[in-house]
Amino acid sequence: MLINCAAYRDGVKLADLSVEEISDYLERKDCFIWVALRDTTDAEIEKMQEEFGLHDLAVEDARHGDQRPKIEEYGDTLFVVMHLVEIDGPELSVGEVSIFVGRNFVLSIRNRSKQNFLGVRARCEREPELLRLGSGFVFYALMDAVVDLYFPVIDDFESELESIEDHLFDKGEALANIAQLYELKSKVMLLRHAVVPLMEATGKLHGGRVPQVCSSTQEYFRDVYDHLVRINSTIDAMRDTISTAILVSQSTVSIEQNAINKQLAAWAAIFAIATVFTGIWGMNFKFMPELQWEYGYAVALLVIIAVCGMIYLYFKRSDWL
Amino acid sequence: MLINCAAYRDGVKLADLSVEEISDYLERKDCFIWVALRDTTDAEIEKMQEEFGLHDLAVEDARHGDQRPKIEEYGDTLFVVMHLVEIDGPELSVGEVSIFVGRNFVLSIRNRSKQNFLGVRARCEREPELLRLGSGFVFYALMDAVVDLYFPVIDDFESELESIEDHLFDKGEALANIAQLYELKSKVMLLRHAVVPLMEATGKLHGGRVPQVCSSTQEYFRDVYDHLVRINSTIDAMRDTISTAILVSQSTVSIEQNAINKQLAAWAAIFAIATVFTGIWGMNFKFMPELQWEYGYAVALLVIIAVCGMIYLYFKRSDWL
Amino acid sequence: MLINCAAYRDGVKLADLSVEEISDYLERKDCFIWVALRDTTDAEIEKMQEEFGLHDLAVEDARHGDQRPKIEEYGDTLFVVMHLVEIDGPELSVGEVSIFVGRNFVLSIRNRSKQNFLGVRARCEREPELLRLGSGFVFYALMDAVVDLYFPVIDDFESELESIEDHLFDKGEALANIAQLYELKSKVMLLRHAVVPLMEATGKLHGGRVPQVCSSTQEYFRDVYDHLVRINSTIDAMRDTISTAILVSQSTVSIEQNAINKQLAAWAAIFAIATVFTGIWGMNFKFMPELQWEYGYAVALLVIIAVCGMIYLYFKRSDWL
Amino acid sequence: MLINCAAYRDGVKLADLSVEEISDYLERKDCFIWVALRDTTDAEIEKMQEEFGLHDLAVEDARHGDQRPKIEEYGDTLFVVMHLVEIDGPELSVGEVSIFVGRNFVLSIRNRSKQNFLGVRARCEREPELLRLGSGFVFYALMDAVVDLYFPVIDDFESELESIEDHLFDKGEALANIAQLYELKSKVMLLRHAVVPLMEATGKLHGGRVPQVCSSTQEYFRDVYDHLVRINSTIDAMRDTISTAILVSQSTVSIEQNAINKQLAAWAAIFAIATVFTGIWGMNFKFMPELQWEYGYAVALLVIIAVCGMIYLYFKRSDWL
Amino acid sequence: MLINCAAYRDGVKLADLSVEEISDYLERKDCFIWVALRDTTDAEIEKMQEEFGLHDLAVEDARHGDQRPKIEEYGDTLFVVMHLVEIDGPELSVGEVSIFVGRNFVLSIRNRSKQNFLGVRARCEREPELLRLGSGFVFYALMDAVVDLYFPVIDDFESELESIEDHLFDKGEALANIAQLYELKSKVMLLRHAVVPLMEATGKLHGGRVPQVCSSTQEYFRDVYDHLVRINSTIDAMRDTISTAILVSQSTVSIEQNAINKQLAAWAAIFAIATVFTGIWGMNFKFMPELQWEYGYAVALLVIIAVCGMIYLYFKRSDWL
């Protein structure tokens, strides 16, 4: 579905174009075209391939979806795939945006995502002195918008991790904690899948040999790269912390078990002693003088209670109960 | 066993050849030969070595089988080994395809696999403008076909993992889960064995110095490389997840044990108390007034039941039972 | 907030400047300006950007804060971010210092930190022969001061780790140890976050291609780099040790549990035997000769005590009790 | 001890030499000398050093033994150390072979190994067209022979691992499994010690800058390198699998323990209930009507058996027994 | 404290010098000076700095101590720090040696170590043909001596590890084993701290670009490098083995616990059955014919013993007892 299609000259919008006019404007040296599509049909993509002369393999990737993030050069044209990661309740939803960047055009195709980039276009149009840098700057602006979406996701992860950590040493929470940590780790891995390949690819857009189209905006790409490195190092730290937290949770289980075992042992001892006493006075020996005493029974009960009480206190003091 | 042997010119099949005609056509500059064998005998391979002038070491590897995936240059000729990984019930079966690619010939030898590449040949013959690129394109088409076979395998692994994850926190499933995870990990490692060396080798077929025969099809090999990188990163994520899942399974065992221990402790306490009560009234003291009461027995039973019931409720409320 | 603003020539202070005079002195070839700010407002930063002609992206990073440590080149100017890590009771507090280093100026902005760098300025002014090296040396002096602050932090970590290790094999300390190790690991990771990116960036300030501004002070930056490498290797060793220590703590839990289980088993055996004996003599058989003996009861008690005592000793000797 | 000493020209043996004749033949440009020693004395080595003009450091290493595998260049001469790994019952025995390869000589010294390389010499002499390649080919042949000895070792490891895996989930086998896995891991590490450094060194004998003496046999060394890479990747996979298997073994212990605990709990419950019943009817209340019934005892026994039986069945159905 | 100070020409000692004469001899082109100090005061170091013209930063490091091993170039002079690791009872003591190597001098400063290098000087003086190579050779000789000291340490570690392994599967040794493994790991890490940075630094003293002073002794430094690589790979293997051994120890704890639990369960069952029997015959039913039998008691005891015995045997055969 076509969202937007316009030609720009010197950082200022010339005109909104229909799809058919694209090829006319492409021939003009002084302007560039910015097209935005979403959830495209095969027919739309083929139309675009024709207008812009895109490479078969890239178009097939864009149509297919489900690519890992990457930046590929096909002659002068860059083909870029990025993941759109959004928090969707307790789940993560992962959309995809494919971008073709040529000397004088930018074509973005967004799939399976509720995010839109209208704000990016509006902001670019408000800064004509930057938009004048051409398609490379538009590419930067789109990439920056995508990467900015990762920050709230990682913040969300961090607060989720902190809330788990608050209960890490709570009794009886181990199973819930581990399940949540496992869940969180899966989500972190999803984000990592979006970030790491993009970071590696973006690292090639500044310094060293840089594709023509990005050469005048290198410092901007270094900034994006820097953001990705920051996100990545946070992700790595989280993975490490989650692993340790699972290990620690396991330990709390064992320790809790120890405490229960001690209680079990202590109560077993108390009852076992009471049983032995009643057993003794339940024996049928003929000559057991205390059985004849008037207050024998009361004394016996007191003795049992006293002994059990003493043992109870002993365990209490040893912290077993 | 010879499957197929044909000469092509300008992307169009010239003729099906007999083995003896190969050398005649090899001398012609304007065409290339594409031979497909499977489960070859030593004699067949020797015949081919003679016709195409293949290097001893490469031929020995092809005959021997059980190589790790690799791409080796012997002069102008590439020698390629790839693994064919197929799901065979609960097991993985691993076949092997060896490919010799020269300036004007492609020779593929498939061993221990039910897959065939007739579809590859048919598709190539339907696209003469691509087949015109020569033996390098045929090599790409074969490699692409092999790599495409890895996707259903990894999808299968992923759904197997998901189905294990669904039961990850189920009671009493830990042993089964762990056994399945261990099994799955072995299979993932088998696939990794097929993918990683091939990925490394394919990375040298585009960019930088590229073997002559692949130089006009670099973008295609980059595409294959990209697929392999994607599979590899999925494999790495799976390995990580499987390890964590085993760890988590271990935790559920401990946690379940805790629950059992608590129940054990609770019931032990209840019975122990009942035993103590019966023990007390079973003592043989002469003066135990309650023993003489008409409803003493009933009261005693009620007391025992009441006390045990109270303790039961207490444990119930503390979630021990 | 402006702390300090002065111009230097030949290693000697020329004059304290007001903000407005900065641009005048910047034009003079023979001196450099050193400005120190802290907890700046947006207005202050904008003013500075104007005076020194700083790059938009760098200024935005400085204003924003919460960057990872880095050293970036914008034309001739270096933009540097470092973390100030201070022990704040049981917590770590992490501040940030952003430094702009140009051919003839140094601008440092310190945020969220109680540390100040007045000492650095004083020391520099006492060593005019070094200060003569210009803005590169000031940059070194600041960096050296920041890195020197990491040493007491890591020493603190090490003594914390040692005090945990002293209790590592103590009974009943496992939970506390693990909680402390987990806490310590989080803090170590925070410091690592400050150190590793800075180390990587500093590695590019000596040997190979070095930014103009640092070229005459390379040996000093190698020294700083060396300190960072040392801190980093200590951090790595600590992480490794902490992980092992958590593992070991887990083991002590299991071992302690074994000991408790043995005691439980031993006492259970002793009481069970006593119960069986009393049960036997509590049976109602008509002909049980010992029941009629005058000292039968006493003998019975002695037998029970003797048998239980023997078992007790047996367990004692087997180290179960 | 001298095993063999001969001069070759054009791939054909000229003559068996005595040690004294070596220097005569070394001066001739058209032939090379192949000497094999084993378990040498210091005197023998010194004699050889003199004849071939070997470097002090290399000779000291050869005399000393206990080196890690390596390939070092001393001027035109290569000094090579390889480990001979043989299965010796349940143990691995590790011998060593040191090889000096010069432009026109090969000197091999074998220590602490029962393997011999007579077969290598015989095979070389049967293939004069390859032996004609000179000392580089002899070096390859020896290396190939050494590396070929690693394959049966790794096969042996794999079948040992498989036989452990067959018992991995067997009850009560955990300790034996873990001990065997630990043992196996030690042996794998020994083999890895032999393989990894040799692989790294061999990687420098083809492609890039290659020592003079190996330049005409590069493809052969690539083949050996390939074998070493294959062995190494198998070793890595085994290490990973062994670690996982130990982890899994640990899990089976916990799971088995759970099962035992459940049985323990179940039987404890059954006996405790029987005890409570007998306790009740053992109480001394005056008015307990059932005690007077003629079939009271039989009924009581039946009740006890019935109740215990029901509980038994309940546990049986819940899979606790 | 000055140990030794002498000038050498052509590998032969010219004269023992006083500190004041150093500068005179430094000016002569044909000789070099070798000074050895230990546990120096600040004054001594300053004196040396003056005589040899050493760089401030290097001198500060030497004075400060507590550096990580490194080799740094200051102009023509190398500054080297190495750790002296010695076994000191159950502990490791770590000393430090700093070496300055110039074109015509070597200055070594040894701190906190009982090792001395008199033997190195003596050996060098006995081999004038090597000492003729100059200060680079002396540097090699010192480094070789330091590295040689690591071998007995690692041998000691290995025999300690072996003696732990001998008890790895012993009952009740787990805690002691784990504590020893933890201790050993700490010591291994200390040695690793000494070895790894030195290895990395030494790798730059042969092949590629080599500091002037070492260029004629490259093969000797390669030999030292090789020793360090060997030590390092042994260390890595040990770390891996220790980790596995801790894991295995943990397993033995669990397995032992299983065994204890089984015994506990078995004895509990035996006593519980005896208790039930005595309970039955202790019931007060009026009509219990066996109570009236003359040998009822004896039969009852026999029945109890027989049943318990049978159960005992059953458990014995099932390997629970």
C-alpha cells in the first residue's frame, strides 16, 4: 500500500508524485524521490522494481520478508533490512522495514508493524538544510527512527529485570522467577537478533570505505552505530545478569529446601521422643511403680511436655525451627 | 551412477552426451558441460577424473566421502563438498554432495541422500539468460538448492523446541524434557557441522579475491552466504536457548522436590501427632480418669481428628499441602 | 555552571577569562583555553557550542548524558565521554564527564558527580614544562585523573570479595554469600561498563594513526591505556572468581544438606528402635515371662538405653552425628 | 638409535648411507637424504647436529622432548614437533616425533612411541614421481602418517561417548557415567593438545608466504590442514557434548532422588496410618464397644489392610510407587 | 640496593663499575653495561634515571611496582615488567622485576622476591660468543630465567590437581575437594596474570617489526615465546579441568545424598513394619486367640524378625542398603 511518494529538491518538497511519474523525476539530476510503502502486494513491488531498476535478489528478499537485518550494496544502490521491535503486552512483536537507497531515491517498505515513519518525513521537511544532503540523509533519518524504537524496549527489559531481582531471594518465588527470567531471556535474544547484525552492517557506513550514498553523512551513521553499540552492550550485560540470576534462583531453592529439611528433622525428633515416652509407659511390665501413683499420669504428661518443650527450645535456638 | 550429462551453449542445452563424448565438447570454447552422478563406483570416478583432468587429492576426497564441507581451489577448478541434511523421522540423515566446477564444466556427485537435483537443472534450463553465465551459475544453483534444504530442518528444530518449551514447567516432565533437549542439541550440532564450514568457505566467493569461475555471479553467492549466516545465527540462538532450558529443567526438579518434601513433612507431622495421642491413652497408669468416662473413647477420637484436622488446615493454608 | 575558564601560553596561565572573551583568545595562535563546567544547563552548552563551534551531534550527546564512554573525532576536535565511578556507601554512583578537545582548547563538562578536577588544574599549573604540550596534555591529565578514580573502586571490590571468600565455606552462610556475590557482580559489571569502551577508545590514541591533538603525548596515553588494561584484566578475573564462588556456594548448600540428612536419618533410627522395643513389651500376649520379673521394667529401660546408646555411638563414629 | 639412512635422486633410492657418508651426499645438489632415528642418545643427536648443521635451540628442544607441537623456521631449515597419540588400553600414550627438514635432507627422531614410519618410506619409494618433489614431500608424507593416526583415536572416543550416552538416562548409573565422562574429557583434551597447535602451524604451509621447502607441495599440506581442522571441529563438538552430558547426568540424579523421595513419602504414609489404627485400638478406654465384639480383631485387621491397600493403590495410580 | 654493575666488551667483562663511572662507559661505543639492583629506594632509582636517561613514566612504574607484565618502547629503550612467581608453602608469592634495555645497557630491578639472577650473569660470562650479541642477549637471558621459574610452579599445580583428582569420587570428600579446587584455581589465575600479558608482549619480539635491540636475538625470543605459549595452554587446560572437577564434585554430593536417602528410606520401612506388628498385638481386642497361645510371644517375635529380615534382604539385594 502506497503511503507517500514525493520529490525533493534542495531539501524542499517539489511535488507529491503518482507512481507513474517516478521515472520522469528519476531522470532529473537535481532532485531525489522518497517513496514509502507498507504491507505491499507482489504487484506493487514489481511496479517499484521496474520504476527504480532494483536487483532481482534484493526484491525477492523484500517480498519474502523474514530476513536478518543487513545492508547490501547492489551497484550504486543500497538494500537495507531492519527489524522493528515493539512491545506488545507481555510479548514482543517483530516487524520489518526494507529500504532501497539510490543516488536519487529512497524507497521504504514496512511490513507487519504498527509503527509509522510519518514523523520522520515531517521532521526532515522541517530541516531543509539537512534534507539537502539527499537520499543518504533520509536513509540516516529512517535508521535513526528505527534504532530509537529499541531504547524503550531495552528500558522495559531493564525494569522487568529489576522487578524480578526484587523478588530474587523471596521464599517460594523461585519457580516464578525462573520462568520470568527464561521468558525475558527469549525476548532479549529477539532484540539482540535485531541489533547485532544491524550494528555490524552500520559499522561499515563510517570510516574506511563507505558506500557513495552515505559518504556525506558519515558522522550521522557513526552516531547511529554508537547507539547500537550501546544497546548491544546493555543486552550483553543483561544476558549475563539473567544467567547469573537463574543460577542464584536455583541456589535459593536448595537453601529453602535445607531450611525445610531442618524443620522436618526437628519436628520428627520431638514427636519421636513423645512416642517413645508413651511407649514406655504403655509397656505391660507388672512392676512399674510410677503407674500406681495417684498423680503418675499427670506427672507423665508433664514430663513429656517438658522434654518436648526443651527440645523445641533447643531447635529454636539453633535456628532449625 | 550417471544421472545426467549434457552440454550447454548460451544458456541452452545443446545435447545429452554420453560419457565418451565429454572430452570432445570440453575442447570447444563456447559451451560447458554439466554432469550429475550419484552413489558412484570407483570406476566411474576414475573415468571422470580422466575426462576432466581432476586433481588426485580432490578425487580421493570425493571417493572417500565423510569430508567436512569445504571449497578448495585446485588451479582453475573448484572442489566443493556440502552436506545434505534431511529429517528422517526422529533422526537426521546426512548425505554428501561433491561438486567439481571448472571454467567449462560442472560435475556433481551425490552420495547417501534421497534428495535429487533434477529440479535445479529444470529451473536452470527455464532461465537461459541466467544459465548463460556459465558453470559459476550452475554451481550457485546447486549450492542454493542445498542451502534451501537446511531451512525446513531448522524450522523443524524450532517447532520441536517450542513444543518442549510448552512443557518446560510441567510437573514430572523434567526427565523427558531434558532427554529431548539433549537429543535436539545433538541434531542442532549436526546441522551446525554442515553450516559453519560452508558459511566460512562461501564468504570467500564474494568481495575481495574471488575464484575466476564465480566472479560474474558474486552477488548470487553473497545471497547464499547471507542465508547461511541467518541459519547459523538461528543455530547459535537455539544452542543458547537449549542450554538455558536444560538449566531451567534442572531447577524445576529441585522445586518440585521442595514441594514433595513439604508434603512429606506435613503428613509426617499429622500422623506423628495422632500416634502420640493414641500412645498417651494407651499408657497403663492406674489413675487416668478420662479412660473411665462413658464417652471417653468417642471424645478421644474426636480430639485426635480435630487436632489432626486443624494441623491439616494449617498446612493447607500455608500451601504445604 | 562555570567552574573555571582560563587561557594558557607556554604552559603558564595568561588570564582568567569571562565566557565572552573566549572567542578573542581562540583566534590567537599562541595560546589555548581550558574551560571547566559542571551540571550545565542547556543555555550554557549552547553558548559554548557557539564559542567553540562544536558539532551538533556531539553537543546533543553531551547535553543528553547517559552515553557510553567513547572518543569520537569531529574534524579536528575530539569528543570524549568518560564515566566517573564512585563508591557511595554500599552502592556505586556513576557520573559522567564530557570533554571537547580542540587544537587550542579543552572544554570539560562534569555531570552527576561529587568529584572535582581542581586538583588536576593545580597540578598542571605547577608543571609548566608539561603543560606547554598544550590541549593534548590537559586531556591526558583529565583522563588520568578519571582513571585513577577507578583504582580505589576496584580495590574496594577486591576486599569485599575477600571478605566473602572468608565465609565461603561457613555453615548457613550460603544465602548471604550468594546475595552478596550477586550484588558485587552487578557493581563489577557497572565498572566494566565504564572501563572497557574507554580502554578500546584509548587504544587508538597511541601507535598507528593518532588524532593530531594527541600526537605529542602518545606515551602518556599509552600509560593510561596500560592502566585501563590492568583494571580490565582484574575485572575479568573477578567476574570469573565470582562465578566460581557462586558455584561453590551452591555446593556448600548441597553438602550441608547431606550432613543434615545424615543426622535426620541417624536420630530417626535411634528413636525408631526405642519405639519398636516399647512396642514389643506393650504387646498383650499372655505368656511374656519378662513382664512378670520384679526388675523387668528396669532391665527393659536399660536394654533400650543401651541399644540406643550403642547405635548413637556407632553413628558418632561414622561421623553421621 | 639409527633406523634408516638413505640418499634419493629423482625419486629413486641411490644408496643406504652410513652416518659418516651423510656430509658427502649433502654437498651434491641433485639428491636428498632421509634419516630416521628413534629414542636417540645425546651423542647421536650431537652427531646429527654436526652433519646437518642444525640450530642449537632446535636441537635442545629435540633432545629435551616434551614440547608442544610446532613448526619453526631456522633459516632454510624447518624444525617440526608432532605428538604421536595412541590408545593404550583405557589410557592414551603420547609420544613425540621431531623432524628437521632442509632443502636436501629430512631427519626424523621418534621418541616414546611404538608406531614406526617404515610404511611411509616404503610407500614413498613406490611412488617415485611424487618422491621426486624432494624433502618437502617426505615431510608431507610423515605428517600425513602422524595425522592419520589421530583418526582411529577420535573414532574410539566417539564410540566411547556413544556407549556412555546409551546409559545416560539409566537409573543409578549417574556416578559411573560422570566418572567416565570426566575421564573421556581428559583424554579428549590430550588429543586437542596434539591437534590444535599443529593445525595452527600447518595453516601456514599453504597459501600466503610459505617456507621454501614446502612451496611445491602446498596442496598436500592444505589437505593435511583440512584433516586437522576436521579433527579439531569433532573435538570441539565432543567437548560441548561431554559438558552437556555431565549436566544431564546431574539432572538424572536429582530426578531419581525425587522418585525415591516420593516412594519414601508414600510408604511412610502407609505405615503411619497402620500405626495410628493399632494405636487407637491399643488405647485403654473402658468403653470401646468394638473391642468386645467376637470378630472385632479380624475386622480391625481387615480395616487396617483395606485402608493401607487403598492408599497404596492411590499412590500407585499417582505414580509415586 | 646495588647487586652488581659491570661493563662488557666483545662478550668479556671489562670491569666492575661504581655507579659514578656508568656515564663514562656509556659514551664508549664498543661496550655495554649491565646493572642489577634489588628492592631499590627512590634515591637509587633517581640516580639510575639520571645516569641512563630513562623516561619519567617508565621510572614511575618501576618505582611504584604492582604493574602488569609488559614490554614498552620509549624511543630506543625497552621497559619490561615481569612477575616472579614462587611457591611459598601453600601460597604463591608474586615478586616483580623491571628491566630497562638500551642499545648499550641493561638495568634490572628486582622487588619482593627471593630469587636472584646471579646464575644468569655467571652463565652469560661463561658463553662469551653469545654475550657478544650485546644487551639484547642479556635481556633474553633474564627473561628466559624468569620464564623458567614458571615451570616448577605449573608442575606443582598439576600434581596438586592430580592428587585432588585421586579423591574426586571419594565419599564425603566433596567439600574438601571443592575448597582445594577453588584455592588452586585462584593460584592458577595468579600465574595466568603473570603469563598471558608477557606472552602477548613477547610475541612482538620476533617476526614482523622488532625493536632494534632484539633484532639479532629474534630466534631466542621466539623460543621464550614458545615456552610461554606452552605454559599458557597448560593453564587453560587446567582451568577447564578445574571447572569440570568442581561440577563433578557437586554431582558426587547429589549422588551420595541419593544413597543416603535410600538407606534412610529402607531403615524407616523396616522399623515402621516392626512397629505396626507390635501395634497390632498391643491392641486390646478381647478375642485375639494368638495372645493366649503359650508360645504366642515367641512366635510373634520370630514373625517380626523374619519379616524385617526379609525386607532387609530385599533392600540389600536392590542395593539400597
